[in-house]
Amino acid sequence: MRETPTSSARASTTRPGSISPGTPQRSCSSVTPTAGGPSNIRRRPMMCSRPWIRSRRSSSAGPGRVTTCPCALGRRNTACKWKIHPCGCLSKGANMPTSDWPELAGDAQSRWNLNAGFWDDYMGEHSNDFHNLLVRPAMERLLDVKSGDNVLDIACGNGNFSRFLAGLGARVTAIDGSAGMIDKARKHSEGHGTGASENEPAGEIDYRVIDVTDTKELEGLGRNSFDAAVSNMAVMDMAEVGPMFGAVHGLLKPSGVFVFSLTHPCFQAPYAVRYAEQVDQDGRMIQKVGIKIDRYLTPQPFEGLAIVGQPVPNLIFHRPLSALLAACFEAGFVLDGLEERAFDESVEADRELSWANFRETPPMMAVRLRRMV
């Protein structure tokens, strides 16, 4: 595994960022609040989706009677009137920070257009160890693609994973909001006989320029059209995910799955600091590594480097697991698969703060959602 230190890394500590060039690890050496960031958080109510028990004082039907609030019955536009629930969830009148920033979608996309050539030159046809050893095996297991399946690849980048899916026999519709990335994907696929031109998709991959935050564009792909959808290491780069989850739910056939991977929000949060230290333990010097976490629960956008030396920093959007999964559940999905992967002993680290030394700390996670009806 080849890794190159960033300019922000020190001998003993570093923020999580660009430790492996080309991997979606973020350099947070300068975290600057942007519009809609921590200093300008919008608030919205969160509706209860679990059974609740009325208290003895408020219950007109007798103490301890179990009832279901309106949102749990499917009336999602009706906020439950109860502000406190035994399950600890929040309801009408409670505030939580937003985890979508639609006003930043255009900026985020324009940065990917500027970085498309640089990113493709580094990642190339076969990607890197982060993807090949961590991401791809998890995605393949959770997707369980069958020959002939119709698969939607969301934010496909240069088409690396799209071509992998096509190699398994899937019919792939690959979309990305960056015209530059789609152009690179088509060029890579020419040797495979796929996606030869914008208007004449060939073989098993149909490449299209579609803004994944534009629900109308997504819905234009057709309701109930896909057996599966996938988004590979891209959700953290999306300014807005709620509408995307809702649109994908409608694009899937009943029992269809949406599998996405992303940098692990618990361990690659904006203010996280990776460190290595030596400890004198029973007369032996032991090297230990760890991560210090701060401000994990605050959803926030920040600038970071995906690859050292790229033309401009990306906009990355941190969402704690509670906010990320809430958007999934609100769209109607159920969670039925999850993998957290770290490098094992077979991968040799070339320096102290390599992710290969963090064998008990996963730098990424993969999630499988299912549409039940």
C-alpha cells in the first residue's frame, strides 16, 4: 500500500486527511465555516417514528396504554403532538441541526468538475488499495448483484465501479453531476465497448450527466426501474441527501436495495486528530495509535483534500450517523446490512499514521438499505 504524507501531517499527530492519495480521506488543516455551516444552522422538527407510551397524567385511556403516533402510521406530514417519548426521540417543537445544504450544491459540483482530470489521472482504471481492499469487497457482498440486474450507479465518477458491475453481468445506468467525470468514464469504457457516446450507450453501461441532488432528473429515470442502486464513496460529497434518498426509493423495484459507502463519519469527522505514541509497557516500548474526536454530533460542511495536490479542495459534508440514517428512514428505507472495514495485517504501512496501522478503526463503512414496498 503506497501512501504519501500531507503537508499538514506532523510526526506524531495529524487530522484525518489525504493519508492515502486518491482515497476519500480528508485534509482538515484549515476548517473554515461556510454558508450554512455551524454558525448558520437551520432548525427543523423531527417526527417520532416509534411507538410511544402516554404518561399516567396525560393518558385518557388509562395508564401504560401503548399507542402509535401519526408519523409511525405513515402520515409522515403530520408531526406528533407529544414532545417527550420514553424512547428518547424528539417530536414537535424540538430542534435538530440540518444535515442538508442545498445552497452549496452548485459549488460542490463545480469543484468536482475542476478536479475531474487530476482525480482520474491518479485513480486511473484500477483505483487504489483503499477501494480495492476495503470498499469494493464490502460493496460486492452487500449488493450481491446477479447477471441481468438493472443497477443504478449514483455519482459514478470515472466509471471504475460501473465497469466492475458490468463485468458481473449487470446492466448499469451510471450517473454523475460532473460532465468532466462522465467524459473520463466514457473514455475508459471505450476499450470495453461500453458508453461510446453520450447519445448511444453501448454494451452494458449507459453513462449520463445527472445532478444527483436534482430529484426531477433522478425521477426521470423511471419509477420501479432498478433492482439495485449503488453510490460508491460519494454521499459525504453531496450537499443534499434527503431528496436523493427519497428519489432512489421510488426508482427501485419493491425489495430493491440501495448500497452506499462513505468515509466513516465517526472516525473521519472534521475535527478528528489521528495520533501515534510510544508507551513503556512492562519494560518494552509499545507503539499505540488512536483518534481524538471533537464536534462529531454537529452536521457541518468543510473544505478538504481528497488527493494531495488537486487543483481545488472539495466541499465535504459531515453528518453524524443519527442524521444520515434519519434521512434514509424518512425516505421509507429499512437498514438491513452494514459493514465497517479496516486494513488487516497483510497490508504493510509505510509510515506511522497510515490507516494500515489502525486495524481496529475503520476508515470507511458501507450501508445497505432496502425498499420493502
